[in-house]
Amino acid sequence: MADVFGATSTTEDVLSGINLRGKRFFVTGVSAGLGGRETARSLAAHGAHVVGAARDLKKAEAATAQVRKDAEANGGSFELGCA
């Protein structure tokens, strides 16, 4: 893991080598923009159980398809809730 993160650091840089299996996270804003969706994707891809919140569940389901795929491929899980 890098000692210092900066403007060019990615979520993969920050979570490199970290196993999040058994950890639970709640992430808001997973249906719009990149921040919430990428945060949820990266956490789930490292084995975490992630609950994503969004105002529009239909929009969120489409926006988080890759989140689900990465979660399933890496031992994590992802579910949606309405905020």
C-alpha cells in the first residue's frame, strides 16, 4: 500500500492488498455521478457487503450493474435501498 495518496490515486490504489470480507458499508448516491458508484464497486470488489442508497431505484439498478458483477466475482455483495 502506498504511504501517500494524491489527486491521481484511484480506489484500487487505496484498497490494494486490503481484504474487506465480513465488513459492511453503506454508500449513498450510487445512481448518479461517479463517486458513490465507484466507491461501492471498489468496496464490494474487495469482498465487502455494500448497501447502496439511491432516490430512484430503477436508475440505480441500471447504474450499478458493474458493481454487482465485481462484487459477485470477488466474494463481496451489493444490495440497493431507497433513500
